[in-house]
Amino acid sequence: MSSSVLSMTRPTTNGSSCATATTTATLLAQQLNAALANNGKSSTAAVSTTAPHPPQPKQPLLAAKIIKQSHVVCFDVDSTVICEEGIDELAEYCGKGSEVARVTKEAMGGSMTFQDALKIRLNIIRPTQQQVSDFIKQRPSTLSRNVKRFVAQLKADGKQVFLISGGFDCLIAPVAAELGIPLSNMYANKMLFDYKGDYDSFDVTQPTSRSGGKAEAIGMIRKRLSTTAAGDAPLMITMIGDGATDLEAVPPANNFIGFGGNVVRPEVYRRAQYYITDFEQLM
């Protein structure tokens, strides 16, 4: 068996942002307000948009200050660094979109563990290594608006940048390469294939394959880096993401900044102290 990271370069796309094809700001605001007003009953639902015009950001100036103070910035990937949800896109490509969507909805309702939901969805899709390779070539992920510029600034400022995802390394590796993030700074799940290139299973030892995995990954980053370049100051880690699993990574992360440029999850918007809708707000 082999790890799923495929050696390939992500195709360059002219549309490097999700924001160019949109006029849905008003509708999104209405949907979000309705969800927030529903006594939490819709807290697991995501309000989707292809435009980064969701609700009012929460304390963006303070969030930008936190970024300046951080030594490490960790990003969720699906619907944060990129516009899409990788496993859903792969399922659609393999003709299993509706089946996987049903499992995803059931998992969001809390009827199964994250690892069980991942196992069921992969057993439905069962992508071959060739299908994954073709998928990456034919449907490259779309970087979120201003994320490439933001990551470049973080690196120029001497900060460590990590990607922490419940998605798959084979889909994320080309994105990491485009952003100039080394694979050693990527924590993600791994599909395993047999000697013929058929799907076999996934690596259950990866922290992101289970509930609480993003917090576990940040704990591993803390141990790995241990101290800052200054030597004495405690390591300050900030997590950025769109989902509840990102918000729950504090602690061991010091701070969480919610991101709503692609989808708005009412529970996350409600609970996040800091919330931005465009990475430019952190620059």
C-alpha cells in the first residue's frame, strides 16, 4: 500500500478567487439572519455562497493584530483556503455525489463519528489512484480570494504556516505547492491504494481522521516547534477556518478566527470572537 500524495503540479487557473461570479450578497445575509434567529435549530447548516459578502466581520482589526502577534498560523483547507469541499467534489466526479451527500448530512446530525462517516463515504466513492490523478488535473481547486497574498505575507513576516484538514493529502498537496507550503507542514488524511492502484482504505493513524483531530494536530505542532525564534516567549498559534472543528481547536491553539468567505456556518459565526469574510481583512 502507498500513501495517497500524488506527485503532480496543480494546474494554474485564471480564476484564482471565488468572488468573481457572484451577486448573492443580499440573499446570503437573509439566509444567515434566518438561521441565527431560529433558536440554534439550524446551527449545523451552512449558508453557501460564491461571494465573500456574508455577515458583518467580527473585530477584524483585533483579528489582524492577533495575526501579527502569532508565531504560527494554521488554516483549514476546504471552504477556507479553497472554495470547494474536496471529498464532495471527488464524489461528484466519480458519480457518487448524491450518495455521499446523504452520509454527510447524517454525520452532521451527530448520528456517527467523524471516522465512521469518513469510512462510509470513501467506501461509497472508492476512487482509483488514476481517478484521483485525473480529478486533480480536470477539476483543480479554486483558491479563496486573497489567500495566496495573505500566505505570502505571513511567510515574509517569518511566521510558520500549516494546513490542517479533514480532507485528503492527495487533493491538498497541489494547493500546498501553489501556496509554497511544504508537505511537512500539512496535516491531512491519507487514502491507501493497493498494488493495482485501486482504493483500499485510509490511514486511521492520522489525527485528522477522527473527532478532535485538529486540536491534536496543533498539539503536535506545539511539541514540534516547542519555542519561538525569540527563545523565551511562549508559542502563539492561531487557527483560521470555517467549521466547528476549527473553532474547537482552541485550546491548544491560542486563538480562532472564523472565515466566512465561501460558506457561513451560523454556529461558528455565533461562537467566534473574531470573524472575517476576506483574507485581506487580516493584512
